[in-house]
Amino acid sequence: MKEVIIAYQKLQKEFSNLIDKSGFKTDFVAKHIGMPLENFYSKKRLGSWSDDDMLKILDFIENEETENYLPGQIIGEARKGENGNIDELMAV
């Protein structure tokens, strides 16, 4: 159970980078999900995405590039030895 929470925290922390990696312009994503641009920029800067925000955005931006981003980040952290071993992190 702890691994699920750790994975969620990493996703939330990296979510703004995930949006950037998607290749979509910020204003285009904000408009598509129906969020005022000012709110979107604020959430992106602070990393304060709600669960619903992340689901809406992922439904829109998900592609091969974004799918590979978070696992790559997790593997990189595991290789640095920051959060246990790689098998524990990838089991999530």
C-alpha cells in the first residue's frame, strides 16, 4: 500500500513536467479541459493538481512519450539509490 502512495506522490510531483513532455501547449490543454488559463498556470507552477484534474489532462495528453516519462523518472531515482531498490519502485 505504501508503494501506491509513493507512486502517486511522484506522479503528482512530476505532473507539470509530464504536461510539458506531451508536446501540447499549456493554453491548449487548459482550454480542452475547461479550466481557466490563470488557474491552470497556477496549478502547474505549484504542482497542486487534484485527482480529477490529472485524470482529465491524462485522458487528453496521453501518448507514447508521456507513458514512458514517469517510469523513466522512477528508474533514474532508483539508480541513484534515493528510494529503495528498483524492483520495489517498479512493482507499483
